[in-house]
Amino acid sequence: MIIKKIFNDSEEVLVSKKELRSFVLRLLEKVGCSAAHAQQLADILICSDYRGHYSHGVNRLQIYVQDLATGSTAPNGTPTIIHEKGATAWVDGNNLLGAVVGNYCMQLAVEKAKEFGLGMVVARNSNHFGIAGWYAQYAMEMGMIGMAFTNTSPCVFPTRSSEKALGSNPICFAAPAQNGDNFFLDMASTTVAYGKIEVVDKRGGVSIPPCWGTDEKGRETTNPKVVLNGGGLQPLGGSEETGGYKGTGLCMMVEVLCGILGGAAFGKNIRMWQTTATTADLGQCFIAIDPDCFAPGFAGRMQTFMDETRGLDPLDEDPVLVAGDPERAHMAMCDDLDGIVYKKSQLNHLADLANRYDITMLKTKEVNLLAQNNAENV
């Protein structure tokens, strides 16, 4: 059963995937990005918004455009393998778009998993790669368990620290079940991703929940502008009293797999967010595991596990969910409407980009509300 989200025509607009892709490609062409690389970036941005991860979709487009326009990110080229041994590989991303590096690395990890049962590829000299789930999803579509990690610019105050020294360092783990169902965990090592606070601010919000962000000294704040103007994020768990030290540990674990293992920039040494004076040199890690190398019947047991979890007696009227269910609800709504749903205010920055680079702004499409059939459940 999919619990559908319902379109709100007073606050939201609909954009076709084709229109969105055309806009992204035209903009990237303006800043010299090769067509092949632009296509890869467009794919991941559209997928992110389709899944409801607006913090990493077209909300991020201006950052990629800035990096390409300033020469901080290379507009064309190919990642290269530095060292390869059995099921592993170490890759130089050659300062290309993170989407290009990530696709190359996960495809290589899957190839190795087909041969060895496990593939692990670590990259250095990469850039922001969008949602980690994009790469884990590819592995899953190939019948594998997929995992993806990246370090990021310092935006997190580690537990007890008054200095930002860690990134939001996302973790993704995706495992296939039956009939297209899957377990799909895609999360930051922080309470929320930095982009979610940006989205609140762009939508005109004046408050965020406690435990999301901090001021410039690492003290908790509920003001999104304070977070975005010198403040930062809290590790998963929030304060030390509520388990923030666990989130700090997860951030550092991802850093070990990415920056330390990959020989990339790490921790407080990574360039600050939205600066271009130096290259990002992000470290990223991609893992593919062939479940057929282990006990037979993985997908069936996975399905039973998820169904049993969803079938637990709920605490109140809301059903128990497993990782990936909120995204499935959002995708079902978009499928019904044949487009991607945005808050009206979310597209304002795209209009600014269109004006700056002299391209036609994307068009929204008419919404057929009957398509949702007034159904909240299918």
C-alpha cells in the first residue's frame, strides 16, 4: 500500500520532467558544460525532486552553475582509475561534476560485484554529487545492495565544539525486495540536510524545529536565517543529552570512508560551502553487494521483514513506515499528475538564473486534479 501525498493547488505548481530537463540543459550549456555531463546532472536533479528531496534537486542548480562558470569545476573529461585490486578501485574524479564521478564509480563497483560478489570504489577530487540515493538506486536496479557516501563542506558543530569541523556526510543504503519494493535509507548524518533549511528560508519560513541548526557559536537556534548566515547544523541526535555524539560518530565514520580512505580533503580542511577559490576535492565511497553470494531468498526475506514492520500496530492513526515509503508517496503523487510538484516560491531562484544567463524561464503545466481521483490510498 502506498500512502499518497495530495497536491495543494493554492501553494504548489506542476512542472513536467521534459520542461525541467530542457531548462537545466540550456542553463548548463550557457556555462560551458559538455552535453553528456549536463545530461547526467539533469538526471540526478530531476530524480531528487521527484523523490521529494528538494534540498538536493534544482534548489542546488545555482551552485553547480557557479562552480562551472568560475572554472572551479571542470566542464568535461573522464574520471580515471589510480589503483585497482580485485573488488576495489581508487579513482581520481579529475574535478568533474560529482554526478559524473559518482556514476562512473558506482558502475565500476557494480561490475566488480558481478565478478567478485562485492565492489567498493573510493574517489578523490570530486564535487557535490546530489542525492546519495541516485547511486545506490543504480546498484539496486542491477540486483545489488547499494551503498553510497560522501563528505561535504564543514557545516556541523561536533558535540561539545564551538567550531564547525564536519560535513553533513550523507549515508545511503538501498536493498531490493519483491515486485519493485525496496528498503531505501538515504539520510544525512545530521538532524537534517543543510538544504532543508535553505528550502524553509526560500519558502518564507521564519522558524525551524529545535535540534536542526545552530548559531555561529554552535548554540541551538530555531531561526533559519541565523543558521544560513554563519551558523550550522547539529549532528544527528542534536545535543549531547539527546544523543548528538552518535551523529558526530556517524559523520566521522563517513569521513573515514571518503576523505581519509580516498586521500581527499577531509573535515575542517574542505573548502567552505559556496566558495570557489579552491577545488572542492571531495571524497566519495560507493559499495555494491551481490546478495546471491549469501543465503538464497534474500528478496523474499527482505519483503517479509518490511511487510511485518509496516503491519505493526500504529501508535495513533499514522501507519508505521519503512525507509523509502515517504519518497514512494511523493513519487506516486507526481506520477498521478504527470510532473514534479513544487512550492511556488521554490522556483523564484530559477527565474533569477534565467534572467542572469538570458534563457527562457521554464513553464509550469496545468494540473489535472481529477488524476488523483481523490484517493489517499491505493
